[in-house]
Amino acid sequence: MSFKLTILGCHSAIPTVKKQQTAQLLNVNERFFLIDCGENTQVQLRKYQLSFQRITHIFISHLHGDHYYGLIGLLTSMHLLGRNKELHIYAHEPLKKIINVQLSASNTNLNYPLFFHDIPIDEEKILLKDENLEISNILLDHTISCSGFLFKEKNYI
């Protein structure tokens, strides 16, 4: 199984021309997982010629803006570009409310099914499991509830 990680951004809360906010795209055997979604994620995806539409799962580590402020823009761009396949978002529960308010305020009904999966704030658990891959959260020490993500190839579990 091949894992290829593209760092789209890894800098602090305030973006600059040369420093992008946090986002990484993990390609696991041509399955694409976005980890965090800072403000400039869409531009970075285009810069590296990575398709928005191939992303199937998005994992948001915590609710500081530099980790998710680009998400509503990405979701609506996927909609405007004609996405119709489902998308899964893994995040702490308040993000679902935030996204729903933003979609409602703009009177946007996405063309594709959007599924939210809550990440627990006080326990580690398997978030996604299939025949090849297992993804779980890892609790991190931060100023607010925060999780890292562990991607494991099933043959090595």
C-alpha cells in the first residue's frame, strides 16, 4: 500500500503570501484524505494540480480557524464544480453546526451527500475502518479539544 503526503500548508494562524495555513492531503492508493483545511487550501490544491473532487474524507483536528476556515469555501467549490459523490467530514461536533449555519445563510443546498462524523473530545477510537485501512484519532494536548489522526495499513495492524 502506498502513502503519499502533500503538505499544502503548515504555518501559523495568520496567512502570508509565502506561508499557508494548515492542510495536508494524504493519498493512500489513490484514495484522497484531506487533513485540516486552512484558508488557502483550495489555491494550494490547484497549485499542486490535485483534484478537489477526488477527496472523499476530510479530517479536522480542532476548531481553531487556521485549521478549518477554508472548509466552507472548499465545500461550496465542490458543489459549484458539480460534485455528486458523497463526502465525509470527521470533526468535533460544533463544526457541524457551523457548516450548517453557513450553508443555510447562503441558501446553499449541496449537490452531494455530506456526512458528519463526530470525533470524541475525551477518548481515542477508530473513526474509519475498511478492508485495507484503519483511521483513528489520537488525543493531543492543546488549548482546546484537539486530535491527531493515525492512518494504519490493515496488513500491519
